[in-house]
Amino acid sequence: MSPGDEHDSFGGVGGSGQTRTRLPEGNSGDVYGGARRPVRSSRSLITVVGVVVLLLAAIAFANRGDGNATDTPDASPRKGASAADPTAATGVRPVTGKSGTIPTGYAHDEQGAQSAASNYAVALGSAEMFTSSARSEIVRTVYAPAAATARQGDLDQVYSDKGFLSRIGLREDGTAPQGMTFISRVIPVGTRVDSYADDRATVSVWYSSLFGMAGEGSENPVTEAWYTNSLDLQWVDGDWKVTDFSQKDGPVPVGSDQRASTAEEMSDAVGQFGGFTYAR
């Protein structure tokens, strides 16, 4: 991967695969505004009614109170398909420590590798990657030592490129202009172990990415995109560390028919809702 490819890495910066959104009502001058909410079409109404019917059916099934029933649904995977690992807590402590704000100290097993890949994807897709001091700390924490040394220069070159920063609305030091809120977040949906050995693992992380600038006059409003990152991990000094990765678009769900939030609502949300530690 060339240094220029970093623009589409770590959270899908500048990537494609955006989902459809509906602009807010009214014409208040907000960067997200200026468009009236269209009248819902009959086709859209039929879709909503169908969803409601399915939900009601599911609720009725779950609460039918068939006390004498002992059979359970067949949870085995379809022929030719592998079953997804559950994401519920397993009773195994997934993380034993932290380096700054990044969880570290993962279990030396597949569960630990998946937890590490998820949390490292979050760190590498964060807004902190755009400032020099925070980026250096993230790289040292997430990458294996040899990989960190090899990649630091390329990453610094990409994330300090004045043209790139200007296009996404950031100042030369990687911070947002006064009155603006820069948002870059990775929200993992699930993980998959593609290969595993005692000291090596490859884990794919499917995630949604929020990226953009919230604020009056922003030319880059916050958008959503979907990606899958494949992270190569190595067991180094008692922990999983990244040695390399690749990225592809999707899978991308159909966009919802919800009204897009205003810039103020987005700014408030990113300040009020903290991120999670992701683990099996």
C-alpha cells in the first residue's frame, strides 16, 4: 500500500460507500439544512408498514408463552456457510490494561486477537490520528515495533499534508477551526478470524465510519460510510500488535429514511457520547 492510500484507511477517510440520508426540515441556514423533507411515497409507506408487521410478529412469537415447548430453533449454520462467533460476553477478561486511552494486554487466543483488531481499528480511525503527538502515541501502541518504525514517516507525511487537511476542513496542525467540531469515528459491527497461528493472526473488522466537520458553514458535513479492514497481527512482547492491513468497501446496508441531524446535534453528540472498548 502506498502512502497516498492512507487517505482511505483507518476509518475510511475520503472513502466511498456513503449511505443515503435525508436532509433536515426547514431552511434555517444550518449546513445540513436547506431542503424540505419530501412527502413519503406510497412505496416507502408500504415498506414501513411491512417492517412494522414483521416486528409485531417477532414480538408476538417471543412472548407467546408456550410453556410446554422444549424444542429450540436449529442454530447450526447453513450448508457451505460458517457460523458467526457470538459477541456476547464469554466470561474471559478481554483486556488487562491500557496504554493511554487504547486498551492493551489481550488474551493470547482468537478472542484476544479479535478484541485487539477491533480496538486498534477504532484508534487508527480516530480524530487523534490527525494531530502529531497523539498520532505518534497511537502508532507506537498499535503497531509492532518494527512496523511502527517503518510506517511512522509515511503516516506523518500523509496526515500532515496541507492540501489533504485543507480539503477536509482542518488547520495545518490537524485541529478544527474555531466553532467547528471534527468527527472521525470507527464503530465496529463485527469481527472474523481469517487465519490464526500461535504468534500470527489475520482478523477482518467490519465497521461503520463517521467522518466530517460539524459547524456553521462547514463544506464537509459528517457522512457515514462502511468498510471492512483486514488486520495482520503478531504476538509481540505479550500482546497482539498490527503489522499490516488492507481495506475494502462494504458490506453497505441500504440507507434509512431518517432525517439527517443538524450540525449542532452532531457536535453535541460527539461531545456527549464516548466511545466503547470493543471485545468478545
